[in-house]
Amino acid sequence: MKKTLIIIGAIVGLFLLLLTLASIFGPSIAKKYIEKHSRELVGRQVWISKLHLNLFTGSVGVDGFRMMEKNDNDIFVSFDTLEVNVKIRNLLAKELYIRNISVVSPKIVILQKGSNFNFSDLLNRPKDTTNADTSKSSFSFKINNIVLRHGGVYYKDQLLNSSWDMTNLSLKIPSLYFSGEKTDVGLEFAFASGGYFKSRSDYNIETGRYNLNIDLKDLDCAGALPYIQQYAKVSSFAGLLSAKLAINGDVNHVLDLMIKGSATAKKVSLSDQGNAKVADIGNVSLTFRDINFKENRFLFDSFRINGATINFEMLKTGNNLSQLVKPASSTNKNTPSTKRDERPIRFEIKEVALSGINLNFSDKTLRRHFIYPITNISIRSNNVGLNGINNVRLSASLPGGGKTSLEWNGHLNSMANQNLSVDVKNLSLKYFSPYVEQYTAYPLTKGVLSLSSINHVKSFMLDAKNKFEAFKVEAGKKDKGLKPKVKVPLRTALYIVKDKDDKIKFDVPVKGLINSPEFSYRKIVFKTIINLLVKVAVAPVNFIGKQLGLTSDIPKEISFDLVQTDLNTQQNAVLGDLAAIVNSKPELVLSFTQQVDTQAVMQQIAFAKTRIAYYLKMNNIKDTSFTIEQKEAIAKIGINDPMLGNFIDNLTQISSGTMAEKMLTLYSRQELGYAAEKIFNTQVRSIIGYLTTVQNVPARNIKVITSKDVGKGGKESKNTLYLISLGLEGEDFIEN
């Protein structure tokens, strides 16, 4: 028995000696072997400063570990210290129980180039399956106290030249379970550019369900620029992203995902390829009340923006925002469609609050660019959703002291029924001069506008009432170098439509189906305003006459018989109405453009003289102081009177030609022209004299353009005309 004990003691002692020797000399041998054969084992060169092994306590330690890149010059993975403690006696019960794993200062460098990574060669190494054991292992596993401290991850996309540097990384897993209970994981790291990431999660490997809590602070979004540039033409993107999220999901069902929490971004900025700033946002936040992808439920407590500047430019090729988007790649055109969830979407935002928003609007499609900054935009709404009526209120400040407010009530999922009211006060019109110049060649120099717009839509049918009121609107001199789209003497038209208080008031009703492709609200309003001005341009005298309550239309001209010199009753009435119009608009000039047929007038004068000579001859008298009866007798002598014809033939001895032509030969052209000019001048004096002396129109408000000969080449005219037009001094006159 004693001998047996001695033998057993010797065996145990020898085993302990072997364990001791293995603990002492084994790590050194293993270190050398690993370093020498690492390429065969893992495909990379591995260097180790020191290995520790204690078979009595079940501890293994590695110091100064480095796995190199394929080039053997750069480090791929490294750590200062790795310690693993295994409970040896549990191995006898077929349980691998790791009491703790500790890693200090682990570092990894991840390099990506397209679909290849700097570790792709490690994943693609051929596996030796010759002696592979496919039977299920009878061992159970249990790992406690996994701790990682002072770690770091450096990632770089070499094609996009984008990098992310995460420092001070820490990971803590109290217990890692492979069945039954949940595994808790805590992960923390800092960003080299500032900010941090913290997370706590638990995961059940059997059910696949997990809970994840994320605390993200001030993530610098500049690193996302290269990825954004894959889809957008931008030169810079910046911002700091923070979030606190509680996520519950199932790794086996991606859409079985629920999110609560909040996300904020501050100091967000975006510039286009030309380094022009597109947007600056001070702070934007979104609070998630209940996001459930499985149930199609998207409920938010609030969406807020505080302080933002947006630059929007209309260009001949579109606008600056649409030009940011790169064309879709042809490789994406045949992407198979995914089956949509047929369950209705429930969407709701309890509060929308946007404040301090500035919009710099510019239209560069015009000859002279239109620049219009809208500031202090505020948008408010409560309980925004897809179901039910939503109410949105907007207010903003306009250049020159103007204000605008808007209120909309309607459904987000259908525009069939809605109400919109817009109120604009003290809108300075001079800012809109580039548009007016483009269409009329006149610049706007002064004026303010107020607008009240009430819009009702029922079953897509719009019924809108727009009330415009403008005050002290003035236009500058016409740019004669421009070719306007609408020909209208704007200065005169504006002056005509103003009332006595220097106001312009008009209503613009708009009706139409808003879902019709041909419907354009802007075009209807603009066309109505232009039509008003054109109406003034086409018939200015009658336009003012109706404003004054004149019951009858005023003709476009005053018509005189060819040799008439005195005004008749009808002409007096027309001139009286014109006087009332000019006296109501004292800056207007009333213009008469004389249209005469000198040849026809000279024929009438020759006929009148010949008829008198014939009457004297036939009655053998010489006294031309005719009585009324004699004048009536002369007037009855027609040009086709045979006796008059014989008289003319005897005087002229001309057998061919018309009677009028023969009569012209009886008198000198100079004599007839002088007589005609005398008639014209007498007509002009009659018009001016009546207006100035009887109707008290100032002489400066009357203008006569004389002697516009419109002879018709032998065709006899019956009247001398004075075309009526109105205008401001120095302006193109508008014919009535």
C-alpha cells in the first residue's frame, strides 16, 4: 500500500513537473512556432512579444500582439495585452467555462477598395475539410466578463477617400450565453474628431430578439461626404449628429423593428459643386414616439427646425436643388420591385415647429436677375397625420417691411378637398421689377401691394377669390433696347387704373380643376392682370369713362366732313366727355392725330368753287353774298348734274377723265392746297378752342399731330379724322 502511494505520488509529481515545465517552456516554444508558421496558419505574419500560460490556474496571456498587412510593413490588428482565464476542472464535465477575457488597447485598421477589404484574403483562404468533424459537439460553452479597453478602429474607403477614426473604444459583456438567457453587451468609443458612441444591448441567441439602447453624441457627418457625392453633386457637407434611441427587434425578421427616442443635428451645411452654399441649418430635431415597421406605424412627438438658411435658384436648366441630384445609374434601372406591405400606414407628428427660417430666392432665368430674401419664416402645425384634416400656419417677413401669413386646412393623402388662405401686406413691388421689365420693358420704381386670397377646393374644383390692392405704383422709363413679351405703355396704363387716392384695386377670381395637367394658378393670375392692362391699352378713354360713370362709349376718332370747319352737336358732346376724362386725370395728355386726304379735300374745294361759278353763270349774277335760299339751291347741285357737266366741259375743253379730275384743272394746285390747309387749321382751332375755353382743359393737356396724309390714290375719302389717344408726356400714347 505504501509502495502504491509512493508510485501515485511519483506520477502526480511527474505530472506537476511536466505541467510546470510546459508552463515555463511551452509559451516560448509556441511563440516561436506561431511567428515562424503564421503565414501557413492564417496567411499573415504574426509577431508576439510574449506568451503566458499557467496550466494550474487556466490562464493564457499574450503581450504585444501584431498581425501585419499582406505587405508585412503595416499593422492590420494589434493589442497590448490579452488575458483569458479558463476554469480547468469544468473541462472534465465537457463544459468550456471562460471566466474572463480581457483585451487592452486593441487596434484594427480596415481598408476598403470597392468590394475588397484588406482582410478579404483571410476570408477567402481555402479550408481543409479532409478531416473535418461534422458531428455535433458535446461541449457546452459559457463565457463571462468580456472586457475590451482603450481600443481603436480606423476605417478608410480608399476609392472615396473617406475615413472614420474611432478611439477609446471599450466593450463590456458580463455574460455571453449561447442558449436560454440574454447576452448583455456594452460598447463605448469616442470619435477622433470629437463626440462619442455608447450602447447597451441584450440579445437572445435562441429567439433572435434584441434590445439596443444607443447614445450618440456629436458625430461629425463630414465623413459621409464621399458617400453623398455618389448620388449628389456637392462639394461639402458638415454637421454634428446626436441621437438617443431605444430599439427592439428580431434578427430573423428585419422589419420586426420598433424604435423610440430622439435624434438631433446641428450646424448642418451643404454646398454645391461650385462651392455655393445651398443650406445652413442651426438645429433640427426629431422625436420618435413609436416607430414600428412591422405594423406600418410611424408616430412622432415633434419635428423642429430652429435657424436655417436655404438658397434656392431658378436656372434656365432647372433649379439649383434639382441639379444636385446625379442621374440614376443605368445599372439600377432593372432593379426588381419588392412586394409592398398592403397594411395602411399610420403616420402622425404631434407637433411641427419650424422657426427662424430664411429663404434666399433668386430667378436667374430673367435678363436681370430677380433676388428676393424671405426671412423669419415660421411654420406651425399640430397633430399632422394622413388621416383627418391638418392645419398648417405659416408667417414670414418680406423685403421692404412686408409681411405674409398663410393657413392651410386639408388632407395629406388627397388634395381633393382643402382650404387655403393667404394674406400679404406691404409687399414692396420694386423688387419684382425684373419680371415686369422682362414682360413690358418698363422697370417698377415704387409701389406696395396687399393681397387677400381665399381658396376653396372641393372634389378637385378650385374656387378662389383674390383681392389685390396696390398703392403708389410707379414705373420708370421704357428700355427701348428690349423686346417686351407684352406691348403696353405701362406708365400710362398704371396712371389710368389708379383712383383718386393713388390706389389700384382689382379682383382676380380663379376657377379650375387642380388635377388637370393644363391648370396653372400662376398663369391664370398673371394673365388676368395682363388682360386688365391690355384692356386699358386697347380702350383707355372708355375705361376711364366707365369709372366716371359715362353712359355711352366714346368713339375712337372725331370725324369731320372734308370741308367742314365748325363743330357739330355730336362732336361737342364727344369733346365734353374727353374733357371730363382729362380733368379727372390731370397728368394725362389728350392727343389728336390728324388723318387727311388732301387730294380728296382739294377735289371737294374745286367742286364747291365750280358749283358756285355754275350757279352765278346760270343765274347771271355776280354778288356772292348769298341768301339762305341761294345757299340751299347751290347745295342741291350734285356732281352728276348733266348741266354742271356741260358747264365744266365747256370750261376745260377736256373730253376724257372724271368730272372731279376735270374740275381740278380749273384751279392751280397751290390755290387748292392753301384752301385745304386753311380748312385743316380751322378744324384744329375748333377742337382746341372748345376744350380750352368751354371745357377749361389746360392747353398743356392737349396735343395735335397734324397733316398725316392718307390719300387713297384716287379713291375719294369722305371724312377728315382726328384719332383720339391718351398718354403721359414722353410716353407712347394709347389710342382709344
